[in-house]
Amino acid sequence: MQTNRPFEYLIPETLTDVVVPGMRVEVPFGRGRRKIQGFVMRVKETSDFQGKLKPIARVIDLKPVLSDEMLKLSYWLADRTYSFQISCLQTMLPSVMRAKYKQYVVAIDEVDPEVVRLFNGKPTFEITGQLDDETIKLINRLRRNNKIDIQYVVENQALQVKRQAVTTDLNVIQLHEAKSKLRANAKSQIKLLEYLADHLDELPIEFSDLQKEFGVSRAAIKTAEKNDLVRVVEVTKLRKPVGITPEQTTKMKLTEEQQAAVDQINSAIETENPQTFLVEGVTGSGKTEVYLQTIEKALQQEKTALMLVPEISLTPQMVNRVVGRFGDQVAVLHSGLSNGERYDEWTRIENRDVKVVVGARSAVFAPLEHIGLIIIDEEHEGSYKQDDNPRYHARDVALWRAQVNKCPVVLGSATPSLESRARAEKGVYQLIRMKKRINNKNLPQVKIVDMRDSENSAVKGDFSPVLRENLQETLDQHNQAIILLNRRGYSSFMMCRECGFVLKCPNCDVSLTYHKDLGKMKCHYCGHDEPVPQFCPNCKSKKIGFYGTGTQNIEQQLNDLFPQARVLRMDVDTTRRKGAHAKILKQFGDHKADILLGTQMIAKGLDFPDVTLVGVINADTTLSLADFRASERTFQLLTQVSGRAGRAEKTGHVVIQTFNPDHYAIKDASTQDYETFFKQEMYIRHQSNYTPYYFTALISVANQDEGKTLKQSYWLKKQLQTALSKDAILLGPSPTMISRKQNKYYYQIIVKYKHEPKLHQRLLEILNETQADAKNGFTIAIDNEPQHID
């Protein structure tokens, strides 16, 4: 059972100077006195508790892992997201810190007598639970005085890369003396001693560097070690995240629109004004250069900068541009990193070795100090909202941190979310418009193809004659094309043509998807897979057909239609391996392929000068979802993917295939007309009482027994009704679009409201009261301002 209230513990006298807020400690909890881990939130002199306080068993960290800012943020986050504070605190740490790990003490001042005594001749030693309080006290004092450092190593993962290196205990005179005694033909050893004498302040040096740069052999090092001239030590090497291949870039000359944007943001950085800017710029208008020049301004002011991009592996180009401009001052945080790489980057930030952090959603918790600027690129992206506890939106966390650090926030997008744009209309955000592409090129020419008409509906396969002709022309001119289809797999489902049976997932209420390369039917919700049946499981007929279209199927069609074209496919299946995103994009950028085919991961952030054609196979995929944001998502996706064409000197063309050519989201996306779309969509949201006109809370209930789920849902509805006024709108309980997932039935209740002073408290009460239900197999979740409503 979790709780949001703190518990008081006695600090043993021996640890009074050690325990500070932000550390983790081990404490006995409950009557059974089981040991659990807790975070120190506050230290105070006296307690109001009448009974006898239990003492802290031991400290887990010898330096705080969370700053005061992060501790304060955890209170706000737990309250805002209806989560338990402990979940918020753990979310702020890299997953490595949640694993089992070892801590090692490393000497900084090797001559300090207390350090010498502590290490007792060993190069390093491990901190264990067996250390006595006096030793812990000593370690803590030495750490505070910068005499030692503490490093974490995960037990079950090689967290740190160790390399062999050479150092020496001799001074310059002794090294020259030793060199003069060597035989003239001991060239390798002479080189080694000369290098050591000239670079005494830069030791230790790795074996590999000595061999590569100075031709010093391993044998020479071993001989010198035998003769006590050198010592061989292990050094820790911080890893560089895979896929980053930056080329150094310089400041570009800004257009008038860019300069106006930079001037406004720079002014807020200088005056420490926590203002929020919404930069609405058409695709190719040069938003990235605005980000880079404003980051530079923050660094000039002796501040740091935080830049969030949608799941970063989608846009290695963006990272390369930032690293290309600011070099080693940049740390990168995203889900594609191994635990070791993520920890190394986190350590660099915590040690203040970097000034700029670029990362996906969770990077908003990066332990940066003195933040001067926060940027959220593609701010409309749904992936900035976390799907499970704590269900935070990175934008909200960024705005909170901006207030604390007194710094501006820049939200950038060609297609801002309706919420952000509505705030700009009200003057809560400052709107900056960038209407022109930087090279003054026109936006790509867009053709909407109606797939219902006779010419297109008679076509075998998924490529209309128009798209085929455009592709052929692009290939003839040796240009490149991007093809978007928002569905992976080969076909979306398998059906028996005799009895109509559709093969479904045994755990979820969805059909299984055919994956040709794996030869399997897979569920995209729970991961269940099974072999492709040879006959219908229902009527034993062999008349099995595969229907719908997936990326594998389109790849096959492209290979059949254009056998000479080189096709790269980019979806969840082809990018499972580490660094695969960056590898595929590099191949495409190096012209090793003519057509890049993919799901929505190819729709944003990519900039290839030779892409002159973008084709959208089925623009209705996102439109047909039962979600009030379906039109907004369709408009955003089509606008973003269209913006990949004609970004340099060559003219761009876009072909959008659809069964809804008259839908406003598709028509407005074809002209990149955000203003018209915004007015139309706001009108519809107003009519249907949705955000940004109403706040929304979603309460979902899940259990393996459908009857129990429904009963619990109605009980929750009653609890909510007592706290709501007649102005609130209460919908449900109703089953979710996919009513059964992973063997659980899902029901949901939606609350839409404008001002309900009692609702917040009631939701917090529900959070606490329903905890015990987890023992009976219930999953109850509260989502404040959900991004998806099924």
C-alpha cells in the first residue's frame, strides 16, 4: 500500500551530519519491521509524534540523488497527476538508480592522510551495508570537501566501460634518468618514457591511444611495468550514445521572421522572464536555427538549456545539429540508450560537465541547475504525455520548472495543439508566427487522390495511377521519395472466406496482424503471437484470406512495381535493434536508397534535400479512430509528412490518397492552412464540449471479471456525482474501444468540467480508497487531461 504522507524516523547520532534531503535511506516499516527504501524529504529538529520513533537503518546514498527543486516538484506532480509521490520521485531518476547497484569510493585527493587511511592501499573500495557509522561519517566529510567521489555501478549490468591505461609514480627527472639507462634499440620504451615526461599532467593514458598515436607496443608497457617505471590502471570511459555523428555547424544568417523570434526570446532570457512563447512556423521555416541561437544566448548568460524533442530516436538529425553546434557541452537522454549510456549521460549532467540537455519526455527531469531556457519541439506530439503513473505531460513539468528557474519556455510546431494555440489566443502564451520557408521556396504542391472513384477503385493494390506516375518520375530524375502508411505488419487481419471467421487475440479484443517476415500472427497490444493457420480454426476451410494493408505489404508492392528502386522500410519491426533508426536514416541520407517507406516515425523532423515526393497511402487511418482528437492528429500528421518534400532547391510534390477527400482535416492539411483548420476544429470542440473549452478527467477500471469491473465503475460514478455540480458533464461508465486487453475488461468514466472546486479532493480520495482493490485484481487509473479517449 502506498501513501502520500511522509513518515518520521529518528536519525541516529552517528548519522546526524550525513542525512540530508534528497538521499535514499533504508528504514524498518510496519509491524513486521520489514526493510524498505525511502527518500529523505525533510530534516527537522523535533517530532510531534507521541510514540517512540524507529531509527533509520542505513543510508543508501552518500550524496543526494535529487535536488531541492526535484523534491518540491514531486509534491506538485503527485497532486497534479493523481499519483503517489514515491512514483514521482522514482520517475525522476534514471532506471539504473532503481536497480540493484554497488557504490564505490574513488579518491580525488590521493595524498590527503585521511584518504590514504581510508583506502588502506586499495585503488578503490565498495560501500556496503556492513560499513560502520564512523566510516560513513568520514566518507561523507571527505566527499563534502571534494577529497573523494562516489560512483554507482549496477550489479547485473556492465554499467561502466573499463579500459587499461598507463600512469607513473616517477617525476620528470626520474623519468629522464630511467630513459638514459635504456639501450638505444629499446625504441618503444624510450618513446613511452618521453611521452610520460612530457604529459605528466595528462595521465593516465589508455593503452589504445599509446599504440595508435605513438606506436608504443603492449610489450614495452609490460616491460616498463616490470621495472617499476609505470603502473597499469583501469579507467572508466563514459560512453557516447550510438547514432550521433555530428558535423560542426556554424550560426546561419537569420531571415526577418527568425530574427524577430530570436530577439523576443533572447530578451526574456536576459530579463529572467518565465514567459511562454508559442513558435508557430510552417515546415522548413527554420525553427531549429531559432532554437540553436537562443540556446547560445542562454549559455552566454552562464545558464543551461533543456531541449525536448519527440522520442529522440525519430530525429537523429536534430540531435546531430545541436551536438554539431555545442559539442561536448551537450548530453543526450532518450529511451534508445542502454542503461549504461543513460547513466553516463545523467552523471555528466549531475556533475555539471554539460550545459545543454537534449532528450525525449523524461529528460524534463534532467538534474540541470540554473536553467536559462526550455524548448519543446513539435509541442503538439502526444508522446509528451506519459501513459502510466505518474501520467504527467512534459509541457506542464517544463512550465513548472521555468517558474522556479525564472526562464522562458519555447513551444515550437508547424501544427500547435489546440490547447496551446487557444492559450496564445487568450494571451497566456506569446504567439510568434513564421509563415515563410527560409529559402523562400513555396510549400510543396499537394494533390488529393479520391480512392472512391472508378479509376482508383479498380486498381489492384494500394497505389493509385497518380502516385505510381509520380514515383516513376521521381526515380527517373534520381530524386528520393517518402511513402507513409500508418500501420505495420503485412495485413491487418486474417479472415476465412467460407465462414467469415477472423483470427483474434486470446487475451485482447482485437484481431491478430499477419507479419510475413516472421511467418506469424501477432497482437500489437499484448505481444501474443502464434503460427499462421493453414486452415480456418472454425470451419476447417482452406479459403483463408489476408485483408488490409501493412508496411511489409506495401514494401512488397513497391518491389513489384519498381524492381529497379531501392526501398528502405522503417517501422517498429525494422528498428528494434539499437541504433537502427539512425542507421536507416543515414543510408537514406547517403543515397543508398530511393524510397523510404514507414509509419508515422518518418513524418517529422527529417530533412533530406533530394526528397521531392511524399506519398500518403491511406490518409484515413488516424481519421477513423474513435477519439475526439482524430481530426487534429490527422491534420498534424499530414502537414508534418508533407513538409518533408521540397525542403531545398528542388520543388516538392505530395500525393495524399484518401476515401474522405472532402474532410476538412485533409483539405486544410493539403494547403498547410493551420488557421482555417484551427477555427473549424475549435467550433466542433465547442459544440461537443471538449478541451480546450472544458477540462477533462478520465477514470478507468480494469479487472479479469467483466461483472466486477462494471460494478466497481458504477460505485466510482456515485462517488464522483456527490462532488460535482450540475454544470459538470459525467459520461459512462462505458467499455473502451478495445474492451478487453491482456485478459482484463476495461470500462471508463469521463468527467468534463469548467470549475469544480470539490472534484480535485474527491479524486485524491478515490486514489487512496481504491488502493486496497488492487489486491482483488483491480487496476484503477485517473488520467488528468488525457491525450487519448478510446
